[in-house]
Amino acid sequence: INDPNINIRGLDGTLSLSGKEINFNLDADLQYANLKNLHIANSNLSLSGLFSLNFTGNNIDNFLGTARVYNAKLQNDSTALSFDSLTLSSLMRADRKYLTLQSNEIDAEISGKFTILDLPNTFKFFLSRYYPTYIKKPSYAVSNQDFTFNIKTKEIEQYIRLFDSRLKGFNNSAVRGNLNLANNELMVNATVPDFEYDGRRFTNVVLQGTGNRDTLKTNLAVDDIVISDSLHFPGTHLEVTANNDVSL
């Protein structure tokens, strides 16, 4: 394929469109793909690398199998990032689905009953209970979600900056938790050694949050919050309880 928006030097394997879901079993040498013009990304991203694909599905929620990327380069305008390998795998075990992402920069896993494309509205549904005036619940019934998640980052700052240039840090961070929509349970624990947003720096952040049907409780400890060279908030500790538009 030699097109202004995608150039594939070689593609070897099988691609089946005959079933309910697309089946990929192939290797590809992607020289260039403009993800914005291909309507895969909103920002000006381009991707190249070697791909080894063995999975079924046409979106992240019916994806089953493994997709590997080697010797890849991701470019956003003039910023270019290279990574040795990235593996995305998904499998079913009993009635639970396991989706994992592994690379030199991040390890992430989500397991249980979940719909990735519906996750933003699932969290929005929870938050609308605590702040109903400010956060409107989704206009449709959110699919049932019951899952745990675990994310560990390594040297990820340069990738974070691709999404927002005002963000820095988040290296060697950990986020874990679970969500059960039917039982109205939400739990999130996070540790972030260092991050910065728009010039404000936060050091050694520890977050613990639990939510039920109508109340969200958050416990936040930060070694230091740097607003400017002359304004710091060292040893910050916040306990917040949110219920029906009121935060204490």
C-alpha cells in the first residue's frame, strides 16, 4: 500500500471478513500512517513500526488475541518517540475477560466484566450522583461493569506530554482499584512520586478514594505542592466527602 496517508511495505498473512468479527493473523511492515487523516486520532499523530497481529474483533471491546508492535515510532508534529515493543492481549477465562498492555513504559491490566468504550460514561454516571448539578448522568443506560484495574508506569512522561503539553511527570506511578456498578462500589488507590500541571508541581501524592451509591470519600496526602518559587504547601493532607453537590 502506497498512499499519502498510509504506506505499508509488506503484509504477509490472512485477513478474514467472512465471519461476524474480523479475523487478523498477519505480519506487517508499516512505514508510515497518518492517524489523524485516517480518523484514528484527533491530533496530528503518525505511526510506523513492525506489527504482528493474531486476533479477532473490530474494536477494543470484542478484541480477543494478541497484537504486538516492534521498533515503532510515534510522532506528534515535531516530537518523535520510539519504543522497542508493545503488546496488547485479551483473553476470556471462565466468565471474566482479561485485557493487558505491556511495554517498556507502562504495564496495565483490567479484568472482569467491562466495556472499554463505555468506561468514560460509567465514571460519569458515578460522579453525577455526587455532583448532580454539575455533572449530568449519561442520556442512556450504562452497561453493567464489574472489574478491577491495575496500572504501573515507568518512564512515561514524554508520552503524557503528547496528550497535553502542560503535563509533566507521572513516572514510576501506580493506580489500582475496582468498580462494580450493580453494587454501587468504586475504589481507587494511587501513588504518584511527582507530576506537574501548568507550572504547579505536586510531590509524592497518595490518593485513596471510595464511593457508594450517594457519597464519595477521598483522602489525599501530598509532601509538597509548589505554586511558585515563593509559594509552597508542604505536608498537605485533604479529606473530602462529597454528597449531593456538597463537598466537606
